Amino acid sequence: MMRPAGAEDVGTLRAFLAAHVETSMFLLGNLEAHGLERATDPKATRYFLWEEAGRLSGVFGVTPDGDLMCQMPAIPREAASAFASALQGHRIVGITGVAGQVERVLAELALPRDAWQMDEIEPLYRLELEALGASAEVIRAPGAGDLEMLEGWYLAYHLDTGLATGAQAKAQAARRARAAVGSDRHVLLIEDSRPVALSQHTVRAGSAVQIGGVFVPPPLRGQGLAGRVVAAQLHRLRAEDVETAILFAASTSAARAYERIGFRHIGHYRVAMLKAPQVLGVAA
């Protein structure tokens, strides 16, 4: 049976997600940051619980922006169908989660394949920060003077990864660049007084962080900068009591860069993004 989560479920919900932390970072991080009540925040999440014989066995979520998330090992069709039914009338933009779980939900959403801008299964990695070596890299938060550069970097990032194209990519790049300025979640790697790479921790859940948005300008690729900026950021986060880092790699070269600094391949993660937002149950 599926039902919306209530305040009385927070403890059980947190424990269930923590037991699957590698593939629950967005669900767990949003819960810890926003609870169940801050529905107007873009990352606040409505949680739906699937219970069997009175025990929690699956968690599903949707943000106000329309990001879908799922965590249910051995997900049955009935649970995916119940989640799709709960989403009727809701705006959605994409879904992330364990590859097989996402496939089950997508089948029940029944959206046409050509509606998707991106649908990728990417290798998932984990690193225990106690194994991370020392770092002497120079990093800093992005400042106002970096805004134009960041807009160009994020535009290239969206085009490289297939997250967006055209005017949508430009708009999203500008929004992400503005959000990065002054953010303690973003760091720039500095060489010869100029930024050469970007990294971000997208979410924190307990003592774990998810790393994302790693970017190196094309002329500087192949020099190990991606691994260096991530390692430098994690070195700083380790001093803030972070113990574990999770990320998924968008390319073979990115995977090699992360493996060189100690990340271990632990599975696969699926990211699917629509070309345009859709309201379920309403003809496009």
C-alpha cells in the first residue's frame, strides 16, 4: 500500500534511506535539509511510502520543480504504478535512481521515448574520505567576477552531458552560474591565478556528500584537473566531518579521473530528463 509520509514517519523514513545511502542521497539530503513541511522550497520533497505487512519497503519522492526520486529494492510493478497514480496532475521534469527502479517507474509513467532529452545509466562511485591523501591545491568559492566565465562553463556542461540544449541550456546555465557565486558548495581550482576547473557538492546527508557539476574547459582536459578539483574539495569537506563521498560519472574519462583519486565503482545510477516539463495526465 502507498501513502503520503507524515511527521510521525520521519525517523523510520530517515533510517530506511540511510541504509541505502549510496543511491538515496537526494531523497535523504532533501529530507534532512527541508523536512516534510517546507513545500515551497525547490528541493523540498513530498514523500510517498510503500508498506508491506506494516513495514516500510519503498520510498518515492517528488519536488515542487518536478524531480522524481525512488528507492525500493526489488520494486514491484504495483508500487511503481501507485507512484505514477499519485503523480497525476503534477509537473515533472525528470527522474533519478537505481537503474532498474527507474526503468520500472518510467514504464508506468508511459511517456513517449522521444519526450526525453537525456536518459543515461552512469557508473556510481563511493569514496571513504579517510583514505583520501593530503591536498596542497589552491581552491576558492566562485565570486561575482567569475559570473560570465561560469555561464560559459555551465552552458558547455549542459551541452556535453545532454541535460539541455538551445535556449533552455542557456537559461539553465545562467541560473546555475548565479547560484554558484558566493556558494560554499562550489569550488574553483586555481592555477597561475586563474580558475581551471569547477566542482560542487550537490547535497549533504549526514556525514555523506554527493559530488556533481564537475567541469574542466575543453582546452584543459586530459591533465587530471577533474580529479584534482574533486580531491581538493573533499579534503576541505573532510575537515567539516564529512566521511563519505558519492558521485556518478558522466563519461569514461571522468570515471578514470575519479578512480585515480580512490573512488570505488559500486553500481549504476540512472538520470533521465525531459525535453520540456510535462504535467502527468494532461496531453502535451
